Amino acid sequence: MHSIVSLIALVTRFSLAHHRYMPSIPTGSAMTAAAAARDASDAAAPAAWVKLSPLFAVLVWAGNVLVTKRASGVIDPASITLYRWAIAFAVLTPFLAPAVWRKRAIVRRHAGKLAFLGLLGMSCYQGLAYEAARTASTVDMGVTVALMPLLSALVARAFASEAFSARQVGGALLSLAGLVVLVTHGRPAALFAGEVHVGELLMLVAVASNAVYGVLLRRWALPLGSWEQLYVQIAFGTLVVLPFWLAGPMTPVSGANAALVAYAALPASIAAPFFWMTGVKHHGAPRASLVMNLLPLLVALGAWAVFGERLHAFHAIGGAMALAGVAWGLRT
């Protein structure tokens, strides 16, 4: 436990510093100008883990989809949502509470927006995903999550009152058609026969809520650091989930679900955002987002290896259509 806390402390302090990775450059009268320039270039080069940080984030998120599916059979959705964010909040408190307290006037002034972001990103997105996992397949969940970049682009245009391009409309329709193939198991007529599981629809609503969250986060540009915003949003999101937990079965943490709660609270809630923010800072959002296309493949492989889910032709066809729509809709 001490090593985990130490790692989180290192991760949080690195993010709060907002500095690029830049080790000190050795100096001395014996160094030639060419050697100094070479050393400076080497020092300015980011570490390998920085370059790979978007991939690390996607790996953690793919694991979280598997954890979400596994949790559906051992813990109530409201319970794991509450425990996840409460633990993350407790772990981050020693490192972020002092800074947030100093900026409490800013937090108070923007409390409504921070609460709404917490509702969308922490309560709705993950809570609905846990509920969706009861009936949706793991592969379908992974493909739906991969639609988030395209949904974000569409939501951003809608908020800006800009007309959608033909490419964006075509990409959205192609992705939607791919989802129909997935959720109907290759039988689109099942939509009209009421044979579609509600889980797939809940997962789409969950992803849409997170897309709106991301767009509002950028549009509002609140005067708080990324980690400070996350910390306050977690607090509000936890408060939103609390009534649902009190009204539900209130599944306790046990040997059957403790590892799932821990993964959701630490790697998925703290490590993945850190890796993603680092990747976006280094590569830029468009390049970093390309790695999200690996998510359905990683989830499908994990579902096959962990749960023994069989992959069918409709998975390949529907998944390919959905991802092709994302690529088409996001082309510049």
C-alpha cells in the first residue's frame, strides 16, 4: 500500500508541476559546443514512457471495460461507482486538497459547472456503463466507447451552432449502422421486433454523456488545473451517486469484488487520466486520440481471453463499420 501511495504522489506532483520532461544538462569547461548541443537535444527528448503514454491510458481503459463487465455479476452498479470515486477522492486528497482550498473562491464561483461536469463524467458515464454491462457484451461496450471522439466532434459543432459537414454526417451514419449490426447480432430487423438488449442503448447514452462532458470541459475552460478540476468533479460526482447507493442494495466490498473496486479507483480513475493528459500534452489531442482506435481490439482480445466470449462475423463487420465511420467523420 505504501508503494501505491508513493507512486500516486509522484504521478500527481508531476502533473501539477506542468513542466515538460527536462533533466538537467551537464556543464563544464571541458565540454565542446557541439557536445553541449548534443546533450541538450538528448535532455530535451521526452522519455519513452511519455511517448507511449496514450497507449498506456488506452490499455488501462480497455482493462476497465473488462472490469466493468466482471463487476456486473458481483456488485451493484451504484455501489462500485460510489466506492470507486470515494477511494480516488481519498487518495488524491493529501496532494490536491491544499491547492483546492486556496482556490475555494474560484470553486465556489464555478460550483454549478463543476457539479454538472461531475454528474456527466463521474456519475452518468460510469454508473450507466456498470448498469449496461449487465446485458451488453464486452465487445459491444468496447466498440461503443471507441465512438467517443466522433460523438465529441458532433457535440462540439452542435454547441457552436455550426452546420455539420457531409463527411461528419456520413461518418456518424456509418458508425450508427455498425452499432445496429453489433447490437442486433447481425439482424437489423430485430430492432423492430424489440429483441435488442437495453444494455447496448445504455452504453450509447453513457458514451454520449461523456462526450458532452469533454466538450463542456474545453468550452468552459475553468480557471483550475486539470487535476484540481478532476478532484472537485469527483467530489460532486460522489455526492450525486450517494442517494442511489443509499436506495439500492448497498453491496459491501468483499473478497469477490475488492480487486475490481481497486482497479476502478486507482488505475482507471487516477493513472489513466494522468497518462492521457501527458500524452495529449506531448502529442496533441488529434494524434493522441488515434490510439483510441485500438480500444475495441484490446477489449475483444480481453473478452475472448478472460470471459471466453466468442467472436462472430457480426462483431467484425459491425466493429469495422463503426470504426470506419469514426475515421471518416474525423478526417480533416
